[in-house]
Amino acid sequence: MQTLNIIGAGRVGQTLARLWQQHGVLAPQHVLTRSAASAQAACAFMGAGTPVTQLAQMRSADVWMLAVPDAQIAAVAGALADHASATHGYRQPIVFHCSGAQSAARLAPLAALGWHTASAHCILSFASAAAAVQQFPGTACALEGEAAARAVLQTAFTAIGARCFEVQGQNKLLYHAAAVFATNFLPVIQRVAEDAWRASGVPAELLPQLRAALLHNAVDNIIRMGPAGALTGPAARGDVAAIAIQAAAVTQWDAEAGAAYEALSALALRMAKATTETSATSASSH
């Protein structure tokens, strides 16, 4: 089994390392995090690995995973490259980061040393490592970077149930923004809806029921019929007048929410129009 060194072991790093350990794909070797306590906790969750407190304690490994926040990737890569240059102790392994928005170019200092660089991003909400381990099979995983590194990562991710595909480096920002639309904005929109219900007099005790019922039905409809088929409300009917009146009411209550309502309504109208045109084209061809 190939060895794996880990720098940064939050929910993403812990999830991947535990799955690779369990499936006999990559063996966690050294784990470096912000503190000795967090590194020790990460190793306990993974069921393998040795916690360390500095780069100098990390021996060579076949694969290095930088599971750190986006803003820290370049600095960590630079520090690792400086250490590797000073010690001449590392062979030229594969190194990847887990950012959805950043490309492998963030690892340029290591690429200059001959390391094989890549990025790998899994489209999964890592709310907790324990939950993510259970939810991971079937997860889509975007790979980007050097071909040799991608090939090794594709084998490793596929072995734990991921469905891998390639994304070009220049498309990473748009790719990740799509994931934000699909997941991160949903809690925001739900919060705005519940705040508006409270402001309009809906009893607080009814909100959990509304949340569960409407979200469940909406997600079920999207899964069964796709986004266009699941669209309802004034935009689906093309009722521009109703949208304008509601937008004004929302703006009066909360200006930012009103702007969001207008922007989302415009996108909904565009989707409804495209669906209507597609249906008309399909009908005329038969």
C-alpha cells in the first residue's frame, strides 16, 4: 500500500484518509495540523497515522494531501518546497490539494522541484467526517492537474467509491461556484424564507413543519423531474407582474433579500422560457 502524508486534517482530510485506510488504498503516515491535539484526534478517527508538530518530522511519502483552507494552500506549498529543498530528503511524489476553487497552480513551488501536482475536489457536504464517510460512495470528484498525478488519484478515489472526472484549471472557479449554488446557498435561502415568514406572522412552531415538508417535496421533485420540471410559482407561469409586486414587498422588508428575489426570479423566468421553447420545438417536430 502506498503511503500518505497529510497536512491539514479537518473533515475532508479525515474522511478521505479513513476511507483510504479502510479500503487498503493509501496508508496514512504522518499528520500535521494546527496543534498536536488536533493531529492526534485526526489520527484516532482515521485509525492510522502518526501525529507530528512540524514538517521536519514528516518522512517521504508516495502521496501528500494538503487538506488546508484555500487561503493557506500557497503558503503551505511554499513552506513544504523550502523544506524539501533544504533537506533533499524527499523523492518526487504526488502532491494534491482539496480545493474546489483553486487549481494545481497553487502548488507551483513543489512542481518546480519535480513533484507531480494536482487538485481533487469531492462534491459532498462534509458536515461531519463520520457522516461523510457513510455518504461518500457515489460522490462525484473533480480531478485537475498533471496527467500522472490525476491517474494515481483517479485510482485512489475510485477505490473508495468516487466517480471521477477531469476539470481544466481555468474552469475551477466556475466549477466550484456551481457547487456553491447547489449546496451552500440552500441554507441561506431557507433562512431568508423563515425570517420572512416570521415577519409576516407565521407562528414559530409551524416553521419546522414547513421546512421539512417544502424542502422534502422540492428536492423530491427536482430528483424526479429535473430543475425545469420542478419549477413552480409566478416564474413558471410567466407572471412578470406578480414577480414585480412581490419583489417590491420583499425589498421594503429587506433590501438584500429583495435584490436576491429579483435576481433569482430573472433566472427562473429564463429557465421557464427555455423550457417552453424546447417543448414547442419538440411538438413541431412530431
